[in-house]
Amino acid sequence: MAQKNMNTKQQLIIEEQKKLFKNRKVVQLNKFIKGDVSAFSVNDLKIFKLIISKVDSKDTLFKDFYEITTDEIKSLNINEKHLYNETRKTLKRLANIYITFDQGDSIREVGLIRNDFKFEKYTKKILINFNDDMGEYLINLKKNFFMYDLIDIVNFKFKHTIKFYEYIKSQSLNVIKLKIETIKEILDLKNKYSRYTNFRTDVLEVILEEINESSNTLYISYTEERIAAKVEYIIFHVKRIKSDLLLETSSNKNKYSYLIGKECEYLNKFHTLTKIDLSNNLIVLKEVSTENYTNIIKDNEIGLEELLKTLYKEDFIVIDDEQDEIQRLLSIKDFKKFKDQVISQYSGKYLGNKMPGFEPEEIIAIQEDTGYLIITSNNKIITKEESLVIWKHLYKNKNLVGKIIEENPIKDFINQILYIHKNNAFGDKEISKYMISDIKEEKDENDIIKYRLYIQDIQDPLQDIEKSKSLLTIEQLKVFITENSKEK
């Protein structure tokens, strides 16, 4: 029960984050990331980035004040205990500790916010003023700046993750080679972690794991480059995802999107699902081969979901909305270990077909560099919800991992009509119309599987079913049926 409550709470936090931070962008001058922020905690940095997200980088002057709320601070995945006091402490640090920039021949210290922020009584609002020094880095930006979605960093737990994430965002390259010491400078860890193995385990891998699990726009892997026996360089391989998958794929409007375009039978006619409007509980069906549309409105989403279950008995995916399934499953060590091992082993390779929610012929693969599931025919990244269904399916059916299941074409040949030349009672050739009644597997003298064809005369159904004298390979069978499927 405690685990369920924890997951439900986490789901509520995620939903609140989507609502509050959907359109929030952090925009900064590139060189701002070079500032030393070692004096701040990860919560300090999150709150500061929240404040920055309120600024319009096109403005020429700062506004008199910028407003943040306690709801927004709470949604930064900050512990709610003593939230008011912790927020006050953070703002005081931001106002009294300067960011240091090493400019080679000089050291510059830049003030962040002014020490006159206001907590408005009986509201959730906090009013904040920027120090004028910050104008160079945040407003009237025309070039050499970068931006990212605030929601991409709110679940980071490690302040160095934010620093490295911003560095990667400020770069345009997808392969970035850095000296170990340069990475430490970026992370404000100069002259620390003298042993590389400790730096790699305690810092580098923690950062990359957080980015890959919590960010929706970056996936980073790395390789090491040695000089003699010592690792001197790290080569980062960056996969940049343009769309914000969390916001785009987890919203209610896409909850049933995997059904769009699929056929169903409604009122004894075949239709294609063209639209699902959750705000109005509306389903729009288009009759196959005509331009006739049918609008079906239900009283609520429960009724709409029940109708979709009826129309798509085989395709409908049941998702438990009470808790975040992804987080719940990822918290199970066996599942996470299984998923990580499969991604490692099948990266860039086919994962399988006949997956729940997809057409049997659609082959699913693991995208190299990112670990995301994709449809190979169009390289489309599969949504988190659909990926979860696939991972659950493979976790329960581990023998299917990496297997492409080919449809047996034999079943499609049953009941097919054949036109076969035969001699009549007078010795003349005439065409007889037959139907394939069965095709059976048999082993030949070399113990190889082949097929025997069984056909029935349509014009004389009381006649015994005839079977072919020869066993055919699947290729021979296809050729024979193709050649005799049209009336000559």
C-alpha cells in the first residue's frame, strides 16, 4: 500500500509539472554556463532556473519584478517539508552569493537577484528582482545563446547534472570530445577526484544516467580515449530529440492515438477511426471506401473508453492511470535489469514484431545511441506509454526478444480458387474450377518439411477431395497457386 501511495503521489507531481512548466523555456547566453556555481545546491539552481524561465530574452530591460509561486517551487521535485523556510534560504543565497567567472586576465563576480524579494501575504506569490549585472546574460539576446525546456531538468537530483546538461545544450555538435580536466572545469570540480575511476563512477555515470532517464530531449553515451594506459579524453555521443516526448506523448489527447487509422466494424459496416476528441468525448469514424463520416458522442470518457474496447477488442491497450507504470516498473530491479540488458544487447537491432498495439508486420527496433523503441518502417519513436506495453509484453515473454515471427502464408491460401486444366471424358482439355480445402505439412525422404495441396471440385462438391501427388516447397506452392489463380 505504501508503494502504491508513493507512486500515486509521483504521478500527481508529474501531472502538475506538465501543467505548470509546459511552455517554460530557460534562455541564457552561452558563456553564462562558465560561471562557478559550486556554492549553490541543486535546489538553489532549480529555483534560479525557474526564475530565469519567467524572463523574455527579447526584452531590452528587466521588468520591475518577476513572479514565481510556491506551487511551481513544489513542482521542481523539491521536498515539501519546510518549503517556505527552504525557499527563503535559497533566495538569500542567490541574492548574496555571486557567480564567479574566470576571464583569464581577471576574475568577474556577477550578482544574480536583488535582496528585496517579497512574499505576498495570503497568496502563493513571491516577487523577485534581477540584479542589473544579469542583463548581459538573460535579456536583449541576439546571438550566442541557447534555450531548453524547464521541465527537462526539474527531476535532476544532482547539481552537476544541471551544469553538464546546459553545457551540452549550448553545443551544436553530436560528437563532443573533451579532456577529463575540461569536464571537471565545466562541473566546477577542478582539482577534485584525482582518481579517474572515482570520477567516472561517482560523477560522470551518475550525470549521464540522470540525463538519459529524466530528460526528454537528450540521450548521451560515451567512449574513453586513452593515451598509453591513462584515460585522457571522453568522447560524448549525443542524440538530440526535437520533440518533448513527455509533454507530447503523455497528455490525454494522445491517450488512444495508437488506434487512429485502424479499421473496425460498426453497425455491420467497416470504418476507419479518424479522430478522438477527449474534451467532448467524441469519436469520428469514416466508412471504408466512401466519404461517409459517423460522429459518436458519449456521456463521459468512461463511456468513450468502453466503446473503443468494443470496437477494438484485439488492439485496445489497458493502461493503469492510478499510478505511474513506468516509474513503478523501473523501480523493480529485475525489470530494470532485464530492460537494460536487452537495450545493451539489441541496440541498433530488431527487437521483434507482432507487438501489442501494432500491426503484425510492423517491426520494432531499439534505436542506436538513445535506447528508444522505434518502428523500423519510418523510424518513428514510439511513445512512452506504448513502449511500456511492449516492455511489459517482452518481460513476460522473454523468449520473444529479438524474434521476427513470420506470418504463415498457408492460411491465406485456404479457400482460394484455382483454375486447373484437365482432360474430360472425350480426352479434350478443359478448365475445372477447384477450391483449396487444405494444405498440410509433410516431411520428404530427406526429412525436409514440404507441403501437400488438397483441392475440391467446386462444380461437383460430392466428389472426394483430391490431393497433389507431389510435395512442394513453400516457394513452389506459391508459384503453383499464383499461376493457377486466374481463369485463362
